[in-house]
Amino acid sequence: MHTTRLNRNRVACAVVACLLAYGVARLLVAGIAAGSATTDRVHLGQMIALFGLPVMMVVGFGAWKGHAGLLMVGACGGLAASLILFAA
């Protein structure tokens, strides 16, 4: 019974980590490309997001104590969102 609940929690945490990391990557691309819509900045944002996406998924799923990984990825999302606000 306890093992089943632990497995469900792990699957739920993995799904949340993937969705949160994807959202952060999208915000990162939008934040870097904001202000100037040149293709160079868009490509730079896409490269950084492509590198950061698997890293954020591993960090979000890997840090278990108090869901610290999910909190770190969420904080990265806040920083990425602030790029959009301060680029204008």
C-alpha cells in the first residue's frame, strides 16, 4: 500500500517537473527574444532553452526533500518571467 502511494507520488512529481520545466523554457525564449525580434536573439533563446529543459526536468524531479527541485524550477520560471517584464 505504501509503495503504491510512493510510486504515484513519483509519477505525479515527474509530470509536474516536466510541465513546469517546459513552461520555464517557453518563458525563457520569450524573455530573451523580448525587446528585439531579431532572429539571432530568438535562436539564442531556443538554444538556451533546449539545453536547460532536460536540466530543469532532472533537477525538478531529482530533489526530493520538501520538493526543493520543483521550487527551484519555479524560481527559475519567476526569473524568466522577469526577463519579459524588464526587457520592455
